[in-house]
Amino acid sequence: MAYSKVEICGINTSQLKVISEERKQELLNIIRTGSGEEKEKAREEMINGNLRLVLSVIQRFAGRGDNPDDLFQVGCIGLIKAIDNFRCDKDVKFSTYGVPMIIGEVRRYLRDYSPMRVSRSIKDAAYKVMQAKESIMSKKGREPTVSELSEATGLSEENVITALESVVEPVSIYEPVYTDGSDTVYIMDMLGDDNNDILWSERMALRDAVKKLGEREKHILAMRYLKGKTQVEIADEIGISQAQVSRLEKGALLKIRRLV
């Protein structure tokens, strides 16, 4: 697929503008607080100044046989949604927020027009879950948990995870999705500090499972897998036997496997 061609949707991609982070913040502030012609001009400049972001994102969907013009237009819808929903009071760069919004819009398009057969019930559930996810992210400025999505949609947590997995493609967390020459956004930047190459839905399920452990179990797992301490060292630190530490650790891991 000719993602590298000079022109997409009548736009010369070699002439796409890149605006600085400082200018992005200025424009976003005008969009939030301005009015009339000033606001519209700021919004137009913000859209035009981030079209290269859209182009960079759709390049990762190369090889599927989809029309790049269509994907670019869909990606622009995601960009506009990101601009309209971005909160300036959050300590996050616009590109870090915008990339997953654009990816989500493209994936929804591919899901709806994919030749692969997905049951109508799963498609409807996925639509409800993604709508709830965007709403919660807009309000709280963070990814929602599985339980929050379950409560918002009325679906069981298991069905929420199934719905998420129906629209998520596994990719490496080290895959770059955007760069403006000085700032590169990788998949791992959108996943937080996790070091495992796992699906976003699986990470949420794991996080929710850990929350359901007892405080002592959480403490032991943190010392074992975050601080790298041995069972003997942990036993000495918290005042129990090594055998008890081993039993608690195994029990905690079993709970996590069962919950996930």
C-alpha cells in the first residue's frame, strides 16, 4: 500500500506542518477559553499542525490492503475528537493523548468494515465499551478499569474483556507510532510503566486482580517482583518463616490466575 506517496486526500504530505509543543498548548488554551473567529482559527491551525501525527499513526496499518485515503480521513476524525476532548490541566503531551484516540478511531473503522466475521452481539458490546472508555478517559484523564467499564455498560467484566479483545491487535510495546523529530511516542508510552508485551485488556484485568489481593499478599509480590528480594529476605523483613512467604506468594499468584 502506498502510504509513502506524496499525496493523500489531495494533501501534499511532504509539506505537512509540525508545530511546537509550546504552540500546541497556546492553541489548546485558545480553543478552551476563546470564542468566535479566534477559537475557530486556533482549532484549524491545531488540526493542520497535527496531520503528520495522523499520517504517522496510519502507517502502522500498512499491509492490510486498506485505502490510505480512507484511513487518513478516519484518522483525522480521531484527531478532531482528541483536540475537542483534551484537557490542558493534565500533565501530558497532546501527542501522547492524541495517538490512542486516532488509533481507536481507525480500529473502529476497520472493525466495522472488516471482512472477518464478528458476531453482532460482540460488535455491539465492543461499541458500548469503547464509548464508555472514551467518556471515562475524557472525565478522569486516565484509562478506566474493567470494573468501571462493566458498571458503565452493564456488561459483566468477562464480557467487557472479550469485547476489548475483539477490537485490539497485539503489537510490540517498543513499536514507534509517532515522531516529530524530537519527541517519539512508543506504544509503551500509552501503557504506563509496564514491561510486559501484553494486550491492553489483559493489563487492565491483571491490575484489577491485584487490587483484590490482601495487603500482605500485595506487599510480598511487590518485594519479590519489583524489588527482586528472595523469600528468605522477605521472611526476615516481615517477621515470618520462609515457608509462610512461599505459601502466601503461591496463593497470591493462584488468585491472580483465577481472577484473570
